[in-house]
Amino acid sequence: MAMAMNSGGGGGKRRRSGRAAPMADLNMIPFIDVMLVLLVIFMVAAPLLTVGVPVDLPKTSAGQLNVDKKPLSVSIDDKGKIFLQEKEIALEALVQALGAEAKQGFDERIYVRGDANVNYGRVSEVLAVLNKAGYTKTALVQAPGGKQ
């Protein structure tokens, strides 16, 4: 009887009866679920990445500038001459003259104005003398709308 079952095909292959054939398709449902979760994570995280450094800025109500008080300025012309306000002065006498002009002492803001054609070393000398004397609130002034 065993012969009768196998004699029908002649090739020696047995048929699977009652069991399903193996499935060759990929199951895409888990892949789609993972992609949707990643999409939601990136949609939530993307705005957080573009914020930058969190800084708590002080809130002030800025008043008008005091136009009565003329700021202290040290100017250097294109020839390297130094001026305190509008008076020409030697580099060695600059600190002493500033002591007489500065009402707030070493806390006075000093604006340093250097000509565009003056040697940068000359501006550095003036800044070094001011810093060595104790004037740490110095600022370099430039014309608005300059080249960038």
C-alpha cells in the first residue's frame, strides 16, 4: 500500500497536505510602526534643536541718552597723533590728563576712535596704556554702515 501512495507522481516528491505553504512576503506592519514612531520623535525633537543657547536676558526700561554729558574719547588721527577730546596730547601724558577729566575715576567709559588709515599697533599702544593705568571700560568706535 505504501507503493500506491507514491506511485502517482513518479518524481519522488511528497505533497504536503493539510499544512500551509511557507509565506515569501515580508511583513511590513512592524516596519511601518517603527517608522511612524521615529517620525513623531523627530517632529517633536526638531524644534528643540534649533533654539540655540538658552539665555535669560535682563528686562529693562531704557531711558533716553544723556545728551548733556559728553563722553570721554581718545582719538588717533591718520598720522598717529593722539587727542583727548579735541586737544592733542602725548601718549605719556594721556593717563594723567584722563585722571583730571574722568568724573567716575577708573569706572569711566572711554571711547577710542582710530582713523581707518592709522597703524593698528598705534591703537594697541593707546589701549595698552589705558588698560595698564586701570581704565578697563574702553570701547572701540567705528562709523555706522561700515564694510563687513
